[in-house]
Amino acid sequence: MYLEIKDLKKSYGEGSSRTEVLRGVRTGIEEGTICAILGPSGSGKSTLLNCIGGLETADSGEIFVDGTDICRLKPGELSAYRREKLGFIFQFYNLVPNLTVEENIQVCQYLTGTPLSIDELLDTLGLREHRKKFPSQISGGQQQRAAIARALIKNPRLLLCDEPTGALDSVASREILILLEEINRKYGTTVLMVTHNNAIRQMAHKVILIRDGRIVEEVENRERIPARELEEL
């Protein structure tokens, strides 16, 4: 099991204002798969993703990534983990506005000694003709493609996606999901995707349903539907 989570708990606040967000989460994800985490707003799905990404610290429990419990890592080791193992994609693209598409990608290219080819990524993501443009000069879907390229240039084994289609229309959403599917196939990247869009569950190898900080169902999807065939995005 590439990613294994054991009895993970996370809360915010203290005393009467204390809120339990994760209440003993247990799950696991195989390497090279696409996993979708679904749940209503406030269910804890983004907090779970942030704990896996080392952006938030769990109160207790264990998160094993490739055999290492990241909950026990020191700050410097956690930074190295994020730099060397992870790629992040967010709902809002977080591109640097005064850098071109190519320069935004290069920001992360310099963080690793084994980057992917930037030309190959630009071709794969359909961005070659936009490489010298600034974020304000391209569409939302193209900006999300640039954000994906920025995350992938490090050649991460684990790609964490928090509502990657949340700010896009249905056409751009489908294009992004097709790209994530292609990335999983081409590079063997494990993709963990938080989403509120129920249609996306059909393209995932595994689906995790979370509610009130607890996993209520886990489904292995034996009859996946390709992203290009998904309905009602």
C-alpha cells in the first residue's frame, strides 16, 4: 500500500469551541491509481488532503507514504517530503501573475534534480503556444493546465488535487479530468482528488466517501468510465 492512513484525528479550537474535523480516519491507496474523495462541505475531505500533504498537522494517528510516517517527520524532513514526493493542484490556480506560463512552471522545476521535460509537459497539456503568455492572457482552463504542469514538473509520485475543476465550466472540467487521467497513465502518478462532483467518482479506481470526519464508504471501481465519457460534469 503506497499511502496508508491509520486512526487519523484532527480538531480546531479549544474548550467549548473545539471542533473535531477528522475522527479516526483509516484508509489506504495503491500506487499508480486515481482515488476520489467525496463528501459534503465541512466533511473533512480538504483537511484530510492537507494532512497528507504536510500542510496541516494531525492531532494523532499515522500517515504512511511509501513506508514513511510523515506525522513523525521534523520540519526540514517534511519540507523535503513536500518538495520531492508531492505535487499540489488547487481549485484556484495560484499562478504568479507577473510570470509567464513557462516561468510559473520553472519555479518548481528548480526544486528537484530530476524534473520532467518542460517541452514535453507543455505539449502534453496543450500549452506550447501559450508558454510566453501571462496568466491574465489565458483562460481559466488553460491556467489550471499551467498549474498542473507546475505540479508535475517535479515528477512527483503523488499528486494531490483539491477541487481541481471547482472553478471551471463543464467543458474545461472535462479537459482537466482527461489530462489527469493521461498523467496517471503516462507517468504512473498516484492521483488523490478531493471533489464535490459526484460524476468524477466514475473515473476513479477507488472512491472514498467521507461525512462528519469519518469514512462512511470505500468502493473499488471495477468498471471505470473514461473521463471523456463522463456525463453531467
